[in-house]
Amino acid sequence: MKWSKAKEIILKNKEVQNELKKNEAEYKIIEEIIMARMERKLTQKELAVLIGTKQSNISRLESGNYNPTLDFLQKIASAMDKKLEVRII
């Protein structure tokens, strides 16, 4: 199925839209981590070594199967010369 067709189906379903909205912050941080890692040309394993964890933890985080602590996110940000910013707006 092409993304355009999947998106059309998603946009028709209010329940799915509500779930996506509820998880928007999580998706955004995952996207930012992946983009920063790719920008630095780091593999998951290389990032894991930099922060002292296992590659599987980075994989679970990037797939949305891990609920990281702020400390873990700070380590990731620091390892990639980024700043972690948390806001309530």
C-alpha cells in the first residue's frame, strides 16, 4: 500500500487520529533522535557505545517500544552535540 492511500485511510478514522495526536510528542522526539543520528552518520551501535548502553536499547527507542527517562534522552542529546529541551505549552 502506498503512503498516500494509507494516509487517506488514517485521515478518515477519528479514533486513529486521536491516538496519533496523543502520541505526537513521542513520535517527534523519536524523529529528532533518528535525524540527529543520521546527520552525525552514526549507527545505532555507535550511538549506544557513546552513551554506554546496548544497541538494542537504541533500536527499541527508535521503534517506539521504549519509554526513555529524561536522563537517557539527555545522554543521547549530549552524545550528538545537541541540547535537550522539554517544554509544556
